[in-house]
Amino acid sequence: MDTFIPAALRRHRNQRRLTLDRLSAKVGMSPQHLSEIESGKRDPRLSSIERMAEAMNLTVLLVPEHLAPEIRRYIDSNGRAYTTTPHRTGEPANGQASY
């Protein structure tokens, strides 16, 4: 499994000062199961990731693969920097929607 999701879940749990026991009570999974998800030892179902995220007031988003590197850079910079790549033919420029 990609290490981004487990690391993000652990980071957000720690930022919220939630113990595995407290998160476990909120999501109905054992602390051991949560620990295995966070350490990348267990490949969780999407529903498990969503339950963990919801318990920490996070939202799970699915994004097109070509946008993933930019979004990860934005997340890694804690929202302090955002750069866009030149638009591809047929796509709107500057994030503007086309109708």
C-alpha cells in the first residue's frame, strides 16, 4: 500500500491528540487494527479509511491521478504553497470552469 494514507492518518490522529484507544472507540475497530493500518501492515478498506477520517473531522477525496502530485505538494506544504501546471489542450486555463 502507498504509505501516504497510513502516514496521514497517524499524523492527523497525533495532531488531534487522539490515542488509538479513543479513536478505536469512535470508529468501532480495535486499537491493534488501527495500529496495523497506520503502520502500513494492513491494507484497509476504503470504508475503514472513511470512518477513521470522519472521526477526525477529515474528508476523503478521490482525485484524478494527474492532479495527485500537485495536491500532495500542497498538503506537504501545509497549504502554504500551491503551483499549477500549464493546462492541457481542451481543459480550462487558470482553474476556470468551462461550460
